[in-house]
Amino acid sequence: MDNKKYKQGDLLRKINNPEDLRKLDKSQLPQLSKELRQYIIDVVSEKGGHFGASLGVVELTIAIHYIFNTPYDQLVWDVGHQAYGHKILTGRKNQFPTNRKYKGLSGFPKRSESVYDTFGVGHSSTSISAALGMSMASKIKKITKQHVAVIGDGAMTAGIAFEGLNHAGAEDTNLIVILNDNCMSIDPAVGALKEYLADISTSKTYNKARKKAWQILGKISKFGPNAQKIAKKVESGIKTTVLGESNYFESLNFRYFGPIDGHDTKHLTDILKDLKEIPGPKILHCITEKGKGYGFAEKGNPTKWHAPGLFNKDTGEILSKKNTVSPPKYQDVFGETIIELAKENKDIVGVTPAMLSGSSLNKMMDEMPERTYDVGIAEQHAVTFSAGMATQGLIPFCNIYSTFIQRAYDQVIHDVALQNLNVIFCLDRGGVVGADGATHHGVFDYAFLRCIPNLIVSAPMDEHDLRNLMYTAQKKTRGPFSIRYPRGNGVINEWKNEFEELTIGRAKKIQDGKEIVILSIGHPGNFVKKASKELEKQGISVGHYNMIFIKPLDEKKLHSICKKYNTIITVEDGCLQGGFGSSILEFVSENRYSNQVHRLGIPDKFIDHGTQEELWAECGINSTAIVKEVESIINKSQISQAG
């Protein structure tokens, strides 16, 4: 481990857990904030990871662990992009340089990693519900402890966050929700809630009244036994006078406090200490700045600094790969292709739930803003919103990461497939995604989508396939269509081919072979091509088909394949249970063929983080693994024949 080169400040060096933090005088916390922020900058600039969000909550992280008795008091982070400071302060400081590396720390809070990580996160908007569940459990067990949920304003747009607030307001718990308001998720926050929070944070009248309120509430302990009653009257009077009935959180029975400066450590600790004494569900609204304390991030594009990759911390220069011509990212092929198609087909619209840049729909937003919709972190809404547009003859390309379509499964079935609506699901980040790990791998979609009636399930092997599938999907006049592709680069430099309308359910033969044939779906077909060349050097000839469609399967070709080849190998970057390989097994069984079927894919376990190359190797689906599988089959066959 090379973490020794990362300098730790005088205060940070002494802190190995929150107990050490609590030994500091409150006056030392601003200095600790500087040291913690610098340590994050030093490590992330050279190791990569989520950057802006963690810098934005440095003071808040310190204040929470300083005031609350963690891990006895339970802290739940939302998403976890912002939890780097939390990890460093809770016993993982010296391991932090391994963050998001193969076999190293997870990039997100993870229960199996630390007792301080009370709830595993990675998908947004779960913190309120989880913390409420913990709080209710403490109440049932008659245990007195504090429960704190930290959620960003972007994450607050998801339905589950509203559901959690609604329930929490009706329960008699002391849940504290801290709203980290920086007007961002990954891309800038959108929607009415964003505007509402902006109105509160910029209201001079309210802020002036709020300041006076805090001067009183800050001395709550001096009120004696009537402290809570007096505090409630102070809050109620100010909020009723200034905000009237407009406070959304108050209407859900939350006591609303703020907005306050999320970078003022002293004020944060004072307020959090007071909130511990006030009963009932409470929400503290903190205004923070994503990338706070790093000048280039403060002045630059916040989206760029969400997860910038490696960069020069002194100049702010993003360290890109060597200037060589390389194939485009699949997401960029999608982003440019949808514009080409939309120019020819006026019914096409683009929809994404807060992944405008990640999906490259920002390209369409720049060129056709009236036909592009970022609906916020709200996957369920994105799908049903798309379904509604489809009923009126529009053709929505609903772009959602594979791992996030899981959050809208009912809507895919009930609102789209059941009504046979022409919504085109473009599922980015299919397969293993790399450093984000188990919460973000998109390995289940083949299995849970192919069982849905009416839904076409497809995956491109390369950029040309992706463009042709998109072209074909918008030509189809009715029914849902899924196109799934991976994170990262394709394989073709000159990728802007003339569009070709594909026949639904027709596979492509790549090459003929003798006794063994490999059937691939999606990007792993390129691993098969590489493996085939290695096998040819050994005098081994294998057939290869790029299936393109999991549903419907090319049954005509499959019949001829089963009659010609004794052994079939399937390769997919999806889960083996119920996935592409399973569909081939079903075909062989239902048609009473006797072929041997060997399946390569994601095993029945959750895969941790690492580079995509490391994870493909671990799962046994890269070209090396394919070569070994073929060699093993041939060796076993030769032994059997010799016996």
C-alpha cells in the first residue's frame, strides 16, 4: 500500500475514530476541516473517485461525529458519494488510498466494512426510510439513541424520500433528517422542490427571522423544564408569520430548522447539540457547496468535479489518457445517434432520471431542449412519464442505467409492457461497471426483463449494432423495446455507419466452426472474437454467433446450430440465473436436443468493485477464460474418447 506518501495534518494524524475527534476542543474543528479536506484532495486526485460531494460535507461530517455518539447513535448517509470524510474519521484513514480499488475499500458505506456504516447505500434516496426503520426498532426495544439521516436535495426528489418523510411525520420518533442542499445531484437539481428550497434559502425576510430564532434556540438549556415548549412557540410564531402555510416539511409534521451555513463548524455543532434535545421528527436544512475548499471545483463545472478521475491538484488539470485515437464510449454513440434520429423523426423524445451527462442526453438537451427531459432522481416517474407520452404517439427513448431500472420494475411491467406501449429503454452501464461496485453493476436486467410479455430484449455487440437497434426500435410502430449496453468504450473507430433496419429476433453469424459454437450477447461478443483468434493459433475452430436479441430468440438459427454442433457455450455479462444462457438451455430442453450447454456469465453472488478488466476476469467471461473453457471441453472429450 502506498498511502505513506499522503501527508496527514497534525490533528488528523491523531484521529483514528470519532472518540478521538470528540477529545478536540470545538475551536480546533475548523483546522481539522482543512486537514480532512486536503487529505481527500491529495488521495482522490491520484486515485480517483467521487470528489465534489465529499468536499461539500466536510464540516457537516465532523460536526455530526463530534456531537453524536457514533456508532451507538446511528448515522445513515444517502447514496454515499459524500461519505469519504466519514470513512476517514471512522477507522479507515490509512486504508483510504485503496478506496474503489480491487479488494480495497468500497466507494460507498457498506455494513460489512465498518460498524459505523449503519446501512449499505449506493442508490439514492433510501436514508430517511432506513433511519426511520432503525428509530422505530429502538423505540420497540425501549433503547434511547439518536438516528440521523443525511440526504441531498437531488436525492429528495425520489418517491421513496417523500414516502419516508410522510411516514416519519406520523411516528413519534426523534429522527433527525439533515438536508444537504447544494442544488446538485450529479447534474444540477431540477423540479419544483429545487425552486422551493431556493426560495427559502434566498428569502431575506425568512433568514432574518431565522437568525433571531437561532439566537433564542441556541440558549435553550437556560429555559429549564419549559425549554421544549418555549422553543416550539418560537419556531411556530416565526414560521407562521413569515412562511404562512408554505413550509412543505412542516406540513408533514417535521420541525423545520434552517437554512444554515453547512460550512460553519461551530454553528453546526451548536445546532446539532440543541436538536438532540428537541423531541419529534426534525429536518435541518444546510446550504453547502459541492467541491468546497478546492478552488478549481468551486469555480468550475460542478458536474465535471462530481467524479473527475485523476487530476493535477495544483493546476486543476484533468489527466486524460494519452492522445490516441480510440473508439467512442457507448453512451456517446447513444447521445449522438438519438439526435440524428430525432432530426428525421419528430415524435422522438429523450427522457432520463438525473443522468443527463452520464447518459449523454445532455447533447440532445443542448440541441433540442424542448424534446429532452431530465425528471430528477425519479426512475419510477421517468418510466410512467414515458408511457404517458407513448399513449399520445410520441416515441420516448427512456435512458436509465441498468442498475437503476430495477427501481422502476413495476412501472416497466404495469405501465409499459402490459399496455404494449412503444417506450424504448436504453439501459446504459449494463454488466459490471467497475469501481462503483456491487450497488451499481447492471447484471440482472436480462433475467428480469426477458420474462416480461411484449418486451423485446436486445444488446449490441458494438457501436454499429447499437445504432441499428436504435434505428430499428423507433421504426417499430408498437410495443416496448430494451437496448442494453455497457459502460466504457466500444471497439470501432469509424462508427457512424449508415443505418440498417434489423429483423427483430435475428442473430448474426460471425464465423463457422466444427464441434463447438459460442453464442454471445452484447459486448462480450468481442471477447469471443479475440478468443477465437487465440484458438485458431492452436488449430481449434469454433463457431460464433452474435445473438443481438435475447427475446425473441432466433429459433431458426438455433435449430440449425443444435443440429450442427455437439457443444454450445454461451457468454454474457449478466447473471447466469435466468439470463441469456438460461434461455438457450430452455430452448435445447424444450426442443429435446441433447447438446451440451456450458454457460459463462456472472456467478450467483454480488460482485465487488475493481476495474472492469479485473471483474471480467474474476467472473470468467474475458477472452482468457473463454479460451480455457474451450480447451477444457476439448481435453475432457479427448479423455472420454480415449477411455
